[in-house]
Amino acid sequence: MNAAFFIDAIITVVAVTTPILLAATGELVVEKSGVINLGVEGMMLIGAITAFAVAFDFGPDLGDFAPWFAVVCAAAAGAASSMLFGLLVLTLGSNQVATGLALTIFGIGLSSLIGAGYVGMTVPSFDSVFPDWLVADPLGRVLFGYSPLVYFALIMVLAVGWFLNRTRSGLVLRAVGENDLSAHSIGYPVIRIRYAAIAFGGALAGVGGAYFSMVITPMWAQQMTAGRGWIALALVVFAGWRAGRLLAGAYFFGILMTLELYAKASGFSFLPSQFWAAMPYLMAVVVLALMSARNVNRSDAPACLGRPFLPSS
Amino acid sequence: MSLLTRRHFVRTAAVGLAAPALLRGARAAEPLKVGFVYLGAIGDYGWTWSHDQGRKQLVAALKGQVVANYVENVKEDASAIPVMKDLAQQGNKLIFTTSYGYMDQTLEAAKQFPDVKWEHCTGYKRADNVGTYNSRFYQGRAVTGTIAGMMSKTNTIGFVGSFKIPEVVMGVNAFTLAAQAVNPKITTKLVMIDTWFDPAKEAAAAETLANLGCDVIAQHVDSPAVLQVCEKRKIYGFGYGADMSRFAPKAHLTASLDLWGPYYISRAKAVLDGTWKPDDTWWGFKEGILGVAPYSKAVPDNVRAAADKIIADTKAGSYEVFTGPISDQSGKERVPNGERMKDADLLVMDWYVKGVQS
């Protein structure tokens, strides 16, 4: 067990954690504004197929620029699909939980439909953009050897934390999530702020999905996110809606998942393997159940989470 | 006068309409409609793609006598039953359900359509109109295991598996036994990821195995993620079910191929002849249901020769990878020297051989 062993393990943990971190950061902003969007899984898949399709179709023309463009398109597609959710929930006042689930189902179906023509294809992996000499030794690999999306995820979660806690706009967003009627009476455009938050969440979920089809396994396969969207949702609650804890929680999940694989590969899994496999989802269910239990004093949750905004004026 | 004319007209019209129907009866019999229920998409270049290749061969070989339909992406739950019933109602008289998870659904649909012949792939439940068919995938593992044993430099080979069911366990064991036969120092590190399909987890499992020193990795999961990781880490891997070299040109040494065509042709012929019986078929290299993809440039000549010998000897019947002495992980001898394991024991195999680290 030398340094190289730990470095390889860290690199695996980062790869596992990043997509969940991206989607969860986006959902954090959405929920802080008072809306719960359960459509993360669907938006991630839409982002995954969009990124892959763009990279595959325009790759030869755009060369090195292709993966960046693909990720931007994935973000746009995620945002667009979330806007559909926003329209139904904010303007038409439909139930947020049901609409979010519908968005997930829609995303799964739409991505499978679009992706049908791309099964069995592959694109170049969106790898580290740092020069080779920097990535040559193990220390270089563990610091600079990641896809740009990894650094983007880290920057985003820190930026979101700073935005929510240290800026005026972040304060307004939090106010909208805590007491929408008061914010409305002061004069803040509650609906518009929530639309913006939802779009941001959709964009990051799309980028999280793109990580699957561009970095981890550069290909498209139906439902390739395999439930990571649900883990991201649970992570937001698990982190108590705080960005710092979100970062720690995401890496905690990532370490657990990697630990499971190492334990199995080394012959040390004293727990049945099915338990390991079920654990992230069990945790997700437990956490989501706690969240919906009204008598639990969840003072961390934005007070207006899930409740439609119905101004009397 | 007008009545007579009308009656005459009606009579003539009736004869005119009836004539084609009578003539139709005299024409050749309608082609046999064959249905296929697929787990995934045809374009997966893996499990479902191979079944569809078999379907295409069937239609080509029995042109004019057979018409084939298929349904893709059918989940292994209750929603499969209406799909199967629908195929039966459309007039398909021979239906292949191509995944283990369709077992009970096939039996359910078969009860309601007793005049349709059903064939369930890799299952074990039969009925008067339900047969099962399987392929000796482990024979392909013996070939890839031999190659792995000869080409591994770290003496550690990896296996990314799905569930601990006999089909997968047989594969792990055959892979390990064949590798140990050419390199007694071989150990196999096994990771079961408890799903047939999760590309990110398959990739993470492969990365973990590579981190722990494996330099050849086999898989029993449904995406080429493991091979992509092998390519990235500059180690070797094998395709499973179909040639997956497009995803890993340098890493992909060879692949075991599922060749369902010959079986589908024989069963369709049996239905056309009227000789179809519910059977339990378990074919292998000899019968042509299993094949091996071309070796990549990285496979040296002596390794190719060894692998080809395994295939030839298996076809001749002189080689069987599950020949004793075989001990399990605790060291207990399960198969005595020289004895071959029986099919019945293979089909319930739930133990790993010595050298598998699970």
C-alpha cells in the first residue's frame, strides 16, 4: 500500500463523486428557492445524450473544441427540460413532486428515443486538458489528471456556497425559499427568481449527465446514469441544504461506493454484496422519507420547500 | 324481372368474391411467423445484437418460409407479459424470449396461448409448449482464460461480474481454471456489481481491479465500459457476447461470440416439419452456437495456437474445462482427479474455485 495505491483510489473516488456533486449542487439552488425538482435523473439523462450526440455529430468538424461545446449543449438541454417543469409548477401551479417525477420519466424516455441511433458508438473521452508533463507523475495525476468537468464541479459548489451565503442575490433567493409571501410583499419577483433557480439546477444536472457519456464511459447506453439522480436528491437533504456539507457528503458517498468495490476485489466483503449495492439507494429512501415527515423538526429545510406560491394579491 | 336481375347480380357477386378465397386455400401455406422478445436494443453490439443476428440468419436461411418480428427493450418484469401475448395474438407461432428474467412471464403467456411454441433462453422451467435453450458460455471463458493466463504479467486477472448466479459463477470458474492450467500462479480478483447494467459502476469496478494489479480483465456485464477502462489503463480485456473491439482497439484481445443462428434455424425447421418438442438444449462450440472473435494484433502466435487448440479439443470432446481435480476457495476438493463435472452440477454452481478472490 504505497502512495500510488492511494492516488489511484483517490482518482477513482473523484470519478464516482463528480456527477452526483454536479447534479446535487444544481438541486441545492433549486430547493433553496423553495422548489423541489425530482426530475434530476431525467435531466441528467437528457444532458448525457445531448452531450454525446453533439460530440459525435460535430466532433470531426470542431476538433478539440467539440467536448466543450457538447457540455454547453448538455447544460442548455438540461435547462430547457427544467423549464418545462418550471412552466408546469410555477406558472400553472401543478404539484411539484408529481411533476418532477413526470420529468424524470419523460427524460428517460426522450433520451432513449434520441439515443437509439447512437447505441454502439463512441467519442473521444473528455480528459485532462493539462499538458502531459504535468500529469506524468502520480502527484501530477491526482492534482491535474482530471477532466475539466471535475474542476468545474468543485468550483461550482464553492461558488454556489459563496453565492448563497455572501451575496445579496443569494440572500434574496434564500428569502424566497424561506418566506415567499414576505419576499413578494417587499417586491422581489418570486416567480422569476424561482425560474432562474430551476434553470440553473437543470443546467448543472445536464452537465452531470454529460460526465457519464463524455468522461466515465464515452458512449451512450439507455439509462446510463443508473439512478445517480436519486442519490443527488438525497444528498441535498443529507447535507442539510448547506453547500459545504454537500461537498463533504458527496465525497462521503463516493468513498463508500469505491470502498465497496475495493472490499469486494480484495476479498474482504464481510457484508453480503447485495447490501453494499443497495446501500446508497437505501440511504436515499431513508433520507427522503425523513424529509417528508412533517413532524420531524427539519429546521434546515427551506420553509417553503414544495409549497406552491399563491400570492393573494 | 328486376328481382331476377338483382338475385342474379348478387349470386354472381357472391361467387366473384368467394373465388379468391377458395383459390387462396389452394396456394402455398402462409410463412411461419416467428417472434423475438429482446431485453435491450439491437444496437447494443452485445447480448441483444447477437440474438438479432441470429434472427437475420434465420430469415435468410428459410427465406419465404419464415417471417420474423421482434420487440426491443422489454423489461424483465410483469410488463413483459402483454408484450408476449401481443406477439402471440399477431400470429407468431414460435416465440423466443431472450433473457433469464422472462422465465415466469413466458410460462404465463404460454398458458394462454397453448398453440404457440415458446422458447426461453437460459432458463430452466419448461411446459408442454415451452422449451429452454442455453449456450455453454463457459467454453468461451476457457478460451479467454487460456489467453489471459498466458498474457498476464502480474499473474493477477480480473473479472467484473453481475450476480452470483450459476451462469456467471461458471464463467468465473472456467476463466480461472483455464488460466491456472497455463499459469498455476494466476489468481482472479472478482467484483460482482449486482446489476447487469450500470456503465459507471462497471467502469469504477474495472478501475478498482486495475488499481489492485489486474492486467487482464474479463466481464459479464452488458456494456463495453470495462473495455474502455482497459484501453485507458493500457491493460487487456475481452469482449463478451460480441466483438467489442470498436470500443477498445488495443485492449480487446478477442471476444466470445454468441451465435444463435443455427439454433433458431433448427427450431423453426422443427416447427415447419411438425417435429417440435419442448426441449432443454445446451449447445456449445461443437454445435456452432458459440464462437470466438478474431484475435487482435497483440495476441502472440503461441497464445493463438493454445487458444485454437482449446476450441478444437472442445469441439472434439477431448477437452472439458471442468475436469478434476478442482478445489473450492476453502481448499476442499469438489471434483476428483480426471472426473468431469456433470451438467446438473454446473447448472446449480454456487461456489468459486481456488484462486478466485471474491
